[in-house]
Amino acid sequence: MSGGSVSTTYLELSQDDGTAHKFYEVTVEALMVTVRYGRIGASGQTQVTSFPSADKARAAAAKKVGEKVRKGYAPAVPGQRAPRSVTRRQVTSTPSTARAVAPVLWRFGTGSAAFGIHVDDEHCWVGNQAGDVYTLGHDGRVLARFNLPDGVKCLVADDFWIYAGCDDGKVYDLSSKLPFAAYDIAADVDIFWLDIHEGVLDVSDRDGKLTVIDHEDEHQWSRRSQGDHAWMVRADDRAVYHGHQRGVTAYAPDGGGELWHTPTRGGVLFGWQEDDTVYAGTAHRVVQRLSKASGAIEATYACDGAVYSCATSPGGRFVFAGDAASSVYCFDQDGTRLWKLGTGGGSALSMQYRDERLYLVTTNGSLVCVDASEAAVSAAQQGTVPVARDVKLAEALPAYAPATTASAVSTVAQAPAGSIVVQCVQDSARLRVHVVSEGYDSSWNVQFPRAIREPGARYVVDALHPAAGGFYRVRGDIRRLL
């Protein structure tokens, strides 16, 4: 570090294989130490800490720099290395040609273009390009807000766990109060979409490549498909289904051998799956249903514009689609169009159906709840719709940022009754986490946020769940055991 009243050390870690592309900057000014970090080319996040004396501030800064240098960071000049490649989806939305407007119950404006949506039994989740993820009740009440470092590409669920794919190259676990970075995607991957199944991450990208990463954030395999711009990836026990400009390709989850490839009518812009079928929404105005077993096209659902999103009711009884002209459609499972309605607020970039309601994320950044019951749709077709309620964000609602260091995690003096203790252990060059509490297999690894791991540190977790791959997943809050 240089001398004077203010000193700054700037480091970067950018490996040739693309497994890291980030910076770390430490500035000391009098009693204050400011740390700024993130992906190269982004403004990153900032933490400021005050110390009792200038000597202690300098010592703390030197320790932080030393830790990063030991992890492979090296001095660099800001701006000399190219930032991570990030593609913002360019979409257009024209007025709907439908004769009637959908029966919208409520809408919530996120304030920025939004793509990510997930709806479960209790909550609705929506993520936008500003890095905000909101949790709402089914009645539209805003319950929680997470503030991630960069734009949210998509939201996916893997059983209990909710994940946000972010433009900073990380995938954040949003299942507890504080979000954690669960996966760090290689810098040469321009993320388009992702899915997670049993803790295994599948990433599709701009170049049409599919990358698979395991629960320990370690690369497993990758395959380059026949087409680029891969906006679809869905996974189950049998295969990973990858949609791109040339159609849909299915790969074996263990090793990535190609199982089948099916050309679609136009490039794939969105994908959905049910137990035995996958659905591809395409640029050539159709949704096509494919057999998971063979890849055969079983049905085609014709729209009047490029299909930006699609979804189904359970079992594929009804198929829904959103087009580039701000319209939403419903089809019977055989392909018969049942209705077409205007969204009243832009084109649906993502959607999900649950309990006779269709939830849309639109081009104007709104989460929209549509009453998709037969009675409500019939009334809408006759020109009768409810007065949509505009949901407001509570000013006092806190925004939770990711926990990026061990110090960000709350501490406890002893493990509460019923909780489970895990410990960070050094395993050759990797830092793993194993279970200490009785009743668990201590040889299994625990999927655990890498940013808060410290050798020998013990943590208390609410619950552990075994995964099919022979590891444990944390459920609930994480606290450090003093």
C-alpha cells in the first residue's frame, strides 16, 4: 500500500479457465477501512468499518489484503481487464390485438424490467434487472425484499430452496433471511437461463452451451448445442433439456451424453416442463410440446406473435402462452385455443399458473395476477373485468443484501435445542463442511455458502436434508457458533 493519509490496494482474480473474474479493493483513511468487491467491470458492493486507532485500521486492512493474496488475487490496475460479458434480453412489446383484456386482480410494479418469477403454495417471487427480488403473498402484499448486486436473470425452485440467477455470475440462495451465493459461474459464461435439480446447477448461455455444476460449486461437464442463444434449460432425474436457436436437445444428467435432438418451429425463447413433457415457446409464434422420452413433438399451440413465455396447469391440462404483442393465451392440452386476452400492461416475459390464477412478469417490470378461472375469463370476454389493484411497496420494508463474509452472519453462544452443528474442515486444497451433530453421516459434504467458510469454524443450522447425490443441504438460517 502507498503512504499518506489515504491508501488503496486494488486486486483482481481472473483465471484463464474462467472460474473467477472478480476484484477486491481496500482503502484506509484515518480510522476507516473501506472494502469494495465484486465482478470486474461492475461497481460491486462496499463495506465500511471503523477502528479505535489508525494502527488497528492499517493492520485490519493488511490482513484482508493478505487473505486475498493467499487465495490467488494479485495487484492490478482498474479498468485494464474486460468486464464479464452480460447480455440483457432485448425485447419489444406492441399493443395487443385481443378484443378483450384479461381479468387482472392486482399488479405490482418492481421499478425495472423483470424476468424472474416463482410462485409456490405461500408466496410469489419476482426479480428485476435492478437486482431487486420481492416476495409477495398471493393477495399481493409485499412481504420481503432482497437486494442483489446485479440484474436478476431468472428465479428457480428446487424443492424448498429458491435461487436467483444474477448477472454478476453468481446464483443466490434466497431460502433464509439473508441471501447467500451458492454457485459462482465461470466468467466466460454469458448466462441466459438456469435450472437446479437436487442441488445440481444447469446453465444455458449465449453461445448455446450447457454447463453443469455440482453442489460443491465444481464444474462437472459442458456441451455445446447445435444452436446459440439458449434461453431454455429444464432438468429432472432423467435428463437436462436444452432449448436454443435450432430446437431442443436432451442430455443425460450424468456425463452429458446426447439422448435426442428435436428441431422446433423457430428458435426457442422460453421453456416449461411437466413430468413427462417439455414445452418450448418459439420465435415463430408457437408453443410445442415434446415427449421427454423420445423428443417427439406431441402437440403445437399456435399464437399470433413470437412466444416470450409459456406455462401449464398441473399435468398439462391447460397450456398458457404470452406473446410479443401483450397478449396471453390459453389452450386445451390437444392444441385447441380456448381464449386470447390482452394483458393490459406489456408482454409476459415469464409466467406461472397456480390455483386458477396466472401470474405474469411483463415487459414494464410488473408482476401481474390474472384470475384464470372459467367464470372470470368468460366475463372478461364479455367486457366485464375487476378493477385491478395497484400494490404499493411499504416504505419501511428492509432490503436484505447477500452475506458475503463470515462477519455478516449472526452468532450464538450455544446451539439451540433441535438445531444442528456443522464445521468447516480443510480437505487438501478445498474447504469443506461436514456435520458434527450425531445422527448424520459425517463423511458427507454439506452444501454451504463458500463466502462464509473459515477453517475450523462451526455453524448452527436449522435443518439438514439429504440429497440424491450423497450430500446434505441446509434449510433455514445459518449462525456462527462462538
